[in-house]
Amino acid sequence: MKINHCLPQIIGTALLSAAALLPALSHAAERKPNLLVILADDLGYGELTCQGFTRQIPTPNIDSIAKNGVRFTSGYVSGPYCSPTRAGFMTGRYQQRFGHEFNPGPAQTASKDFGLSLKETTFGDRLKAAGYATGWFGKSHLGYEPRFHPLKRGFDEFFGFLGGAHSYLDAVSDQANPILRGTEQVKEMDYTTDAFGRAAVAFIEKHKAEPWFCYLPFNAVHAPLEALDKYEARFTNIQDKKRRTYAAMQSAMDDAVGAVLAKLRESRLEENTLIFFFSDNGGPTASITSGNGPLHGFKSQTWEGGIRVPFMAQ
């Protein structure tokens, strides 16, 4: 099914509205619906096979969300790069309303005041108040200081990093922006995409007897271009090394999404779980090869290629 003219930011608004109604709805429903939001990073409009522009990188698991639900063919984010769109999504409000219009830069140089305004209520706050277990697994990019940490913004569990990008393979490569489990630094890691997917699966298993909200913002397919050999081996037909590594990264993300969806089915939760998938902005083609199909422009531009994104719900 295809539907036009819908904003990924609407998800945040819808979740906030639903959260306000959940206490009343719980009297009529046997169990509140679970909520799963999967966010890709720098994924271009043209890359998923369900978008219909290329079949170079099969994405059967992500495609299944569109097949079993709705694919929004004109889904737009509220800005052309990472942090502002995440702030808009997390609050359900246009980020310009609270002054969060730009990326902060690296942790080493970012202002200590940078972060999602503490005056704003997140949907983690709303859902936790409505009786949900809340988990966040992946990238934040909404503030480096302790006061902006996800565990202080309505989330019970966090595994990820606070900055805009991180090595996929080296947990300790950026001491100013470490991989954290809760507030403790993780010293070793295999591959962030796999690890964040496993954390989401474990969260669902842990909380399967109660209503939960799982936020899974991968750093895939954002730079740096890094992939495990087992994923690159799937794309030996791609001669360009840069493109081959990108393909491996996207394929790894699809596998991780598949593991999470399989856990839902195994736990018999699929029919009681609202699933959303979208990207934070368009693809930066020059740096990572992520393509925007027929759209003009790229990440950081307000042409279609910078703000129109893959967006689906089940």
C-alpha cells in the first residue's frame, strides 16, 4: 500500500498523543500496544529494494515492514541533517520552536549547552508515565552532557553513544564520545549494528510480559565506512570498494532488523506491536554512496534528496 504526504515527525506527535490516551484506553484494552521505532542514519531515499529504484542491495527484512503495512512514498523529515530531525521526532514538535536547528559538531568542540532542551517532554517521558518499559539502543546526538543522557529523558535502558558518529568496530576509539551501557563505558564490541540489534532483541525478551517502547536508532549507514568480512562477502560482484562496504553495512542493518522482527513473531507480539521505520535525512552520496534515487540533492541540502526519506509503518 502506498500513501503520500506524511511526515516521519508525525510519528513523534502521534506517539505523544497516544501516550496521553493510554491510561484511559487501558481500561478497554486487555493490553496496551508495544511500540518499535527503527531509525536508519543517512539512508537515502533510493536504496531499499522496496523503494523500487535498485536491487543491488537486497533488504528483505526492512521491505517486509512495507509489505505487511504501509509505505509512505512522500515521507519528509523536518531538516536535512541528524540532530535537529531527531530532536523534532523525540518531542513531536518542530525543532525550530525550541532552538534546536543545527548539528553541534564533535564532542571535543561542542558547546556544553548543546542538547535537547530540558524544558521539552520526550515521548520516552510520556510512555514511561503511561506504564511502559522504555529502551534506547544506538545513536543519540541530542546532547553530550550527563543532563541530556537518555536515562534522564524517560528511558529505563540505554546502550549506544551520545555523539553523531562512531566507529562500528572500535569501542574505545573516541574517548570523548564512548559507547555506553547505561552510564558505563563499554571497552569491547564486535560491530555496532549487530550489537544494537541484539540489545533490542534482549529488551523485547526481558519485557515481553508488559507493554514496552523500543527505540532502535542505528548508526548505520552513517560514515565511517566499516563492515565485517562476512557482510562484505555478500557483495563480491560490486567492484568499487567504497560501494561494496556501504552495501555490507546496509545488509547488516537489514539482518539486525530481521532479528528484531523474528523476536516479535517468536514472542507472539507482532500483532500487538506498532512498528515504524524511517531515516533521519537523505543520503550523503559523495561520502558513503547512499543514493536518493530520482531525487535532486543530498544530506545537508533542503532539496528533496536531503529531506525526503524512506518511511514505512506496520
